[in-house]
Amino acid sequence: MAHLSREEAAGLLERFHRHLRDHRLPVTPQRTLIARVLFESDEHLSVEAIERRLKQMGARVGTATVYRTLDTLVESGLLRTHDFGEGFRRYEPVASSPQHEHLVCLRCGAVHEFQNDRLERMLPVIADEFHFQHQRHRIEIYGLCRDCRQRDLGGLLK
């Protein structure tokens, strides 16, 4: 995941606070910390990873609060949820960055983002061939990452 700049993370946090106020929900330190962990991360975090980071920060936040805050962030449109088939969900901030896709390693669980202009141009064409109006998409490619393949080949990849 591309790391958000400080300005982007601060902007998302302000939008989250505005969403909470607009929906008459309290802006609490716990909700703010959870949002900050997500907005300042360069990874697609799971609930377990979020809780681990909060604990490392010395924050005491209950699991139910984490889940409720994640639900609120997703409902607000500031967070996207991903299920990469690992038995749990991962979360990604929705910034103004362009559309991107994911490469998911089946062995180590690494998630790499990529963009491809040709792919983006082809998706509406493919949809049109099937008389389907393309509005949005999500593509995940599963396989083995370079590091795992390198380990299998004993360092032969360059």
C-alpha cells in the first residue's frame, strides 16, 4: 500500500471526525487512535495488527471498540475492507490515490499494490463486449511473491 502523506492522513482523520459529528457520534481518543493507526500505516492491516500497534503505543482499546470503529470508518467511505482468503479481513484507507489492484502472496501473506494503464483501459472494453456498464472493479492476483519464489529457488532470481 502506498503510504499516505502526513497531509493526506490528517485530511482523512479530519473527515472521520466530521463524519462522527455529523452522525452525532462521540469523537473519542480511542476512535482517533484507531483511525490514526490505519491512516498512518503503509500496510493493509488486520484487526490483530491494529490491536498490536495500539498496544505498542500504550493505548488500552477494547476489541469491540476496534470493530465498531472499523465499521464506522467503512460506512463513512474512508476505509476499504479486503478479504484475501486468509480467514480474516484487512483494511486500507481510501485516499485520493488512483485505482490500484493487489498481488497477494499465498505463502507469506504479503500484499503488493500495482497499477496498470492497459488493464484499466481494457476493463470497460471487456464489460462492453458483454453489454455490461463498467462502474468500478477490484482485482486481486494470488500467487507467490518474489521473496518466496527466491527462497524456493535458492536465490537464483535476480
